[in-house]
Amino acid sequence: MSHKPLGARLRAWLNSPFHRFAVVLPAAIALIVGALFYPLFREAEGLIRDEVRAAIALEISGLEEHYHERGLPGLREVLQRRIDAAADQDAVYLLTDRDGKSVIGNLPEWPAGARVADESWFHVREADGSILEGQVFLLYGGDRLLVGRHSPLESFQQRMAWRMWGSAVLIILVAGVIGWFFMQHLHRRLERLAVEAGRIQEGHLSQRLSLSRRDDELDVLARRFNTAFDEIERLVDAAKHVSSAIAHDMRRPLIALRQAVDQASEGADTDPKFRARLKRLGAHTDDLLRTFAALLSLARIEAGAHGPKMQEVDLCAVVHDAIDLYEPVADAQGRELVGRCAPATVRGDPDLLFQVLQNLIENALKYGAGTIEVSVGTVAARQVVLRVRDHGEGVETSDLPRLFERFYRVDASRSAPDGAGVGLALVKGIAEAHGGSASAQHAWPGLAVEVVLPAAGEAVAGRSTEAA
């Protein structure tokens, strides 16, 4: 269960545009419903009130005519006739004397809240909850006449309020459900596109964004991205082909140059300066040959044509062999090479995995400082992590993502006499060929390079490494 405050969780939830839309849509519809229905409700309420008062005014007009023509006896007679006829169940009459005693009418008593003032309108609630509305008249001699009606406005307001609220809630719920399902569908589709784009970013350049059958705006956008990815793949393949072709074509003249240097060294006179120059030339030629060999290996691995023999490999044994090989080199530099291994078995090519360790240790020896730590550990029994760390100055944070690009070298290492920025690219290629990955992190101090490989028995999801 999350321990974040409710406000923080709510802000995180609303950061998603899909969630915001799912909230805003019903709220906007609720405002529209209110803006449309409430004026209609008020207008209908006013019309009912006007009709009630018009009916009361008509009653008063008729009674007033009888009163002027026949006096108080005529008024009593017409009131009694209307009460007996009961033609209008909502009509209310009450005639009282000057003391307030009922003379005739269908009300038992003078309603509380109705003012005794000439031609005053009243609007009171009765004991049963209904609304009584009417007008009061003071007659000659102090008699009082009340004419009114049971107003249907209260029941109308209750019915309409329930209907309006019910309709509003139903509309909001329907809009919310429709908006939610639409947003979920759109979210799943965009999430799938993001996963596919992530695979392309990880180096699976043959991956493309999937298209739906609707051919909508997202499909148009995905199609344009796929076109761009086709062009990127073509350019990357062309660059790889050029680098491997150059490496292949240049190896022969370099080998010939190395042989010529060896022959010149054997037949040279005893001039020490000349011999030293030949030695430096031979060393530079060896560096170029190693670089071109690494490029060719990387090209074969990326093409899936390297043909390694997959078998179960004790990674700790490979680590011990690499430490034994490079320990004298570290001692010559006054440095220490240590290893810490947890039992770990991976499925791969032992020669390629040994080459990974060679490149990582050589990189730490050339550009790092202090003790070099080589460790092997497991993650959740499904992955094996090979880690090589030095205690040097490290690299800038902006350089970390680019360390595994071929020919990329950080500014601090560009002045180094050897190395061409191919070693870590080859490490990444071998790791991906085994279904793993390679990454670099700050070690504070120094740099740590991690190679994550599937443990033996786990499915390999990288490029196919079977022989063609």
C-alpha cells in the first residue's frame, strides 16, 4: 500500500491527460446540463405561479361582482354554492366576521402566516406540507374574506428536482463511463506504441509501430514514424556496412605493414633511435589491427553471423581467468585487481564472455585509477550481473549514455595514445547477443560498467546467436 499523502497521490493521478479528460468531460457536461435545465425549471416555476395567481384573480373578480350587486348575503350564497359544488378541489374560501369567527368557507380556521390586511397576498405552508396561496380582503363592517388555492408549485418543484437530479446524474455517469472506456482504449494503444518505440530505442531497429484497422490519425502518425524508422535503419545499416568493409579492407595492408616493420627491425642497424621508432610504429599498427578486429567482430555479432557455441558457462571461472591474465598488468601500474563472485551460471559463448571481461578490464586500466573491482551477482535468480568498477575520476553524466557508441570517446580520453572507442560498443553487442544489456553508472568515485545476462535456463530474448 502506498504511503504517499492523499494530495500527492491525487496530483500524480491527475498528471495523466487521460484521467484529467475523464474528470473534465462529466464536469463539463454537468455544467451544460445545469446551464440548460435550470433556466427552463425557473421559467416553468414562474408560469405555474402566474397561472395560480391568474386563477385566484378570476375567482376574486367573480366574487367581487356578486358582493357589489347583492351585498354580503349574496357573497355568502355564492360562496356556499361554490363550496357545495366542489367543481374546483384546489379553490379555498373563508369568510369571517370582525372577530375572526368563521362564517362560511372550506377552511377550518384562518391560516397562520396570512396577514389580515386589505388586498394582501399570502403564501403559507399548511400542516400537510402543501402550499396555500391567495389574497385577503377587508369588507364593510369588519368582515374578512380569504380567497386562495392549493398551489401545485411545491409538488412540481419536488418532482422536477428529482427528475433533474436524476437526469443529471445519469448523463454524467453515462458520459463518465463512455469517456473512461474511450480513454482506457486510447491509453492502452499509446502505451503499446510507447513500448514499441522503446524497443526501437534499445536497438531493435527492425521493430515498427503497430497499426490498427481504423486508419485514424494515430495510424497516420505511426506510419510516418515507421517511414522515419525505415530511413534510420537504412542509414545505420549503411554505416555498419561501411565500418565493417573498411575494417576488412584495411586489415590486409596493415598486416603487410606490420610484417614490413618486423623485417625492418630485424635488418636494421644498431641505431637505438631508429629501432625505437620502428617499435612505436609496430605498436600503433597493432592498435589499428585490434581496432579493426573489434569492428569486424561487432559487425558479425550485430548481423547474427558470428556463430558462437551456446553452452552453460560458469561466469566466476571466466572472471578468475581474466583476473589471472591482467593481474600482472595491474601490478605493473601499482594497482590492484580484485574479484568477488557469487555462484552464477549463464548460457553463452565462453570466448565472447571472456572478451567482454577483457575489454572492460582494459578500459579500466587505460582510463581509470585505483583498485579495479570485478564482481558477479544475481538478481531474483533470473539475471546475472557482471560489474567492473574503477576508482578514477569517472565521466560526466552527459557522457554515460554515449559510452557504448562506436568510436565515441570522452574528452579526457581523446588524448590517449591508444584506443578507438570500440571496446564498449563490442561489450554491448556481445551482451545483447546473449539476450542481456550493458550500462554504465557513476561509482563515486570512478565508473562502474554493468553487464546483465539471463541466468542459465532463462529464455534469451536478444538476437539469434545460432550458426547460420
